[in-house]
Amino acid sequence: MLKRALGIALAFTGVVVGAGFASGQEALQFFVAFGTWGLVGAVFASLLMVVVAVALLQLGSYYQAKEHMSVLSRISNKVVAWILDISTIVTLFSIGFVMFAGGGSNLQQQFGLPLWVGAVIMLVLVLITGMMDVEKVTAVIGAVTPFVIIFVVFVTVYTLVTSDWNLAALDEASRSVETTLPNWWISALNYTGLNVMTAVSMAIVIGGSFMDTKAAGYGGLLGGIFYLVMLMLLVSALFLQVETVNGTDMPVLTLINEIHPWMGVVMTFVVYGMIFNTAIGMFYALGKRLTRTRRHLFRPVFIVTCLIGFALSFAGFKTLVSYVYPALGYLGILMIIVLSTAWIRGGAKLRSEGRRRARALALTERKMDPRMRFSKRNERELAKLTAASNLEDKDFTESLTDEIHDKLEADDELPDYDRTEESAGVTYVTHSEPAAREEKKNS
């Protein structure tokens, strides 16, 4: 379970730690602007994210969700679900066009290029990629995330070790950072809401790909802890160097350039890759959502939304973060309330279903392994567990077998089968010959 939970945690962290986090502008405006109280706000935001991460992933697992509305429509009424769906659409578009601005600011700060150059390059890359198999492309670009994490951790730890810890002077200097947020605790709540709105769609799908609700919960807990550590490192480092980074569009890039200019050059392209990854993810998902009932219109809708976003991006990255992000954060607060309430109220059902699935997984694994005895009593117990689940019988059984097969493939332990069996309405046809086994693994 630990290995599975760790995989879930890393996937969730990759969703939350995006281009905005890597730039440092969010941390500067949402936390550093409030001085030492901003550090308290970062702790508060992180702890709240731990709760929301567990709720998102467990609810996704519980409903075996393939998209966010399959959860939102079941944990809230039609009006609230509609509001949250619209809010998610607005978030996709807003984060997308802010990324165009971020691409321009990134290259301008490092190389002195006009803002439009970086924005145009970003637009061209997004449009070209949107016409291709985006899943393969984003999988490659997604490999940038570990590099961002490594760079951010390195530069923040280095800053913490080498900086002067004059808290009184730093607290005073932080007051000059411009922010549109009223105070530290609203800012912390708003920031969590922003991250939830950004991550909700993918996080629910990540949870939905796992039958084990307990593992999903542990994954959310670990992911929230990873998030807490990274956010605290980032906010603390920017706070200690507030006089250096204040007024810059890319504070983390400024910190790295202070260490060594060549590291700044490398980080420029790493962050640009992350910005691209976020932009294509937002606009592609938006295009798919807007053309859900008219798939043939995807390309024209995708192109039009990208062009509109490109035009809006010229308001400037720093300005957009100041006004667009807080607005999205307030929408996210409603999402947090709905998710947390559903998770707390449904806690008993989640735990009960978790135990049911754990037992059913064990029985199904026994059923699929010819080396183990599977009795009539086991058969009746599995059928009873299947009938008691919140999922449809067929969906429950298929999800069980898929998860076990994926686990065995990952461990390279696909068993040799030499019989045909039927359990809870699903027929397993298996073979013992080595060639057949290899064929099964490759299928």
C-alpha cells in the first residue's frame, strides 16, 4: 500500500506544483506580503490542503470517477454542481491565458526580450501541440516537474542557509510587497481555493483510477505533506530575500540568478517548459469540455479560446496574478466547503467501502491465482461484497480485476493461468503457456 500511496502522492504533487508555484509570484503576493504572519498563513494553507487532498482523492476513488462532474453531481445539488462546473471552466481559461503572460515575462526577465516574443512562442507551441496527440506530448513535458522541484528545493535551502535572519527588518520590508488580498488568513484560504480549482479535475481522476480508498487517502496525506514542505521552503526563502525579489515577475528565477547566472539560464527553460505544460493542459481540457457534445468542433474552439487568451495575456503576468488568481481563489473556497462537507459526512461510508474493497481485492486476487484455493465460501463472500458496494456490480468487478492486473504487471508477477473461470459475472480466460503469458502482458 505504501508504494501505491507514494505514487498517488507524487502524481497529486505534480498537479498542484505548477508553473505559478515555480515562478514564486504567487507565494510573494499571497504570503510574503504579510510578513511573519504570512509564514503562519503558509502553514494554515498547507494544513488545509492536506485535508482537501485526502477528500479529493478518496471521493474520486469512492465513485471511481472518470471526470470531475461524476463526483460533484453526487455530493451537491444540481445548482451547486452547475456553479462549480462553470467555475472549473472559468479556471481552466483563466490559468491558461495567465500562462501566456508568464511565458513572456519569463524570457523578458532573463534575456531582455519584449513580452510579446515569449507570449507568441508559447501561443505557437500550444496551437501546434493541440493539433497532435496531446497525451503523449504532455507526458514528455510532464517530465519537467521533477526538475522544477529539484531547482526550487535547492535554491530555497541555499537561501535559508546563507541569508541574514533579521526578522524585524524583513517583516518591515515585506510590507512594501503589493497585494490585492486584505489579510493573511483570507489570503491563505484564498490560495488554497485557487490550488483546489486548478487541481480538482485531475486530482479526482487520479483518485478514480484506484479502487483502494485507503491507499488514495494515504496518498492524499503524503501529497499534502509534500506540498506543505515545498510551500514552506519557498515562502521562507522569498521572505528572507524579499528586498531582492520584490518587484520582479519571476522571484524564484531572481534567487537562482543570485546564486549563479548559468543556473538562471537553465531554470529559465525549465520554468518555460512548466508554463507550456500548464498552458496546453488548461486549454486542451477547456476545449474538450466546451465541445463535450460536439467533438468535431474541438479544433476551431481550441484555436479561438487560445487566441482570446493570448489577447488577454497582455495585461501582464504580475497584474493578472494580482487580480485573476484571487477571484479564482474565492470560487475555490466554495469548492473546498462542498468537498470537505461531503468527505466528513460520508466518512463512515468511505471507511466501510474501503474495507469492503480491500477484502474484495484480496479475494479476487486469490480467484485469479491458480496456485491458491478459491472455495465456494469465498465465491459467496465475493458476490456479497460486490452486491453491497456503492458501484454497479459490473463496474465493481471490472475495477477489481483491472487494478490487480495493473499491480501484477507493475511487479512483473503475472501468474500463469490454465483454466477458464467466472466470478461475479466476469469471465477470466487464462493460459499457462509462456508465449500466451507474454501475449497477455503485452496486450
